[in-house]
Amino acid sequence: MDKEDLKKLAYIIKYSRDKKGLSQERLAELAGVSVATIGALERGVANITLTNYYNICKILDIDMGVLNNFQL
């Protein structure tokens, strides 16, 4: 992913997390990742593994294709 794609992905993750009323800490706990990982994803400065991508989509009730196409 290039920087622009990471920024779009970051926006969708943060927007969806806020919409569900989850803190970064709670999302990290549920996804089995560190708070630093969630923070980095939401800032668009870290790539996401397929496992983390799947877990976050499942937790946030987002179809994986939605994140792939950068649409809400």
C-alpha cells in the first residue's frame, strides 16, 4: 500500500471505531494487538497484516471488501 492508501484505511478504521464507541485500548484488546499498533494504523503509518485486518473488520462489523475499496 502506498501512503495515500494507508491514510484512507486509517480514516475508515478510526471512523468505524468511533462509530462503535470503542476506545483504541478496547479495540486493541479485542483484536489481540497493542494499542501502539492501533494508533499507528489510525495515523496511517503502519501496514496491517491480513490477520489483524480480518480481526479488526470482524470487530468493527465491516466487510473486508469495504476496507479494500476504501468506501464507507
